[in-house]
Amino acid sequence: MTDKKNWHLQPGVAMSPEAANEVAKIACALKSLSAYTTFAMEREDCPEDLQKIVEEGLDAMARVFVW
């Protein structure tokens, strides 16, 4: 089974492949949470502070990874 990844590190980011794979798992979970909070915001079920936290996390991941 090949492990095809849909990301690579931003230029200048130094991280071991093992650490990058683990951080990428967290980033994928965060992207899923972002999709959920976007859906919830449309239904007005999502607290505003949760949306802010998710956005900050996505911004941080964008500084590490290119998707």
C-alpha cells in the first residue's frame, strides 16, 4: 500500500518526515473541523469563538504545509 500524501512542507520548514506525517494528521482533522464549523455557522449552531479558534489553527497549518 502506498502512502500518497496531498501536502508538502512550506519552503524553509524543517521537520522530520515522521513528525510531518503526524502533524499532517492533525492538520487534516482541523480541516475537517473547519468544514463542520462552516456548516454549523450556516445553521447558526456554532459559537463564534469556535470559528475563531479553527481559523487560527488553519492559518498556523498554512504556515507549515502547502496543500
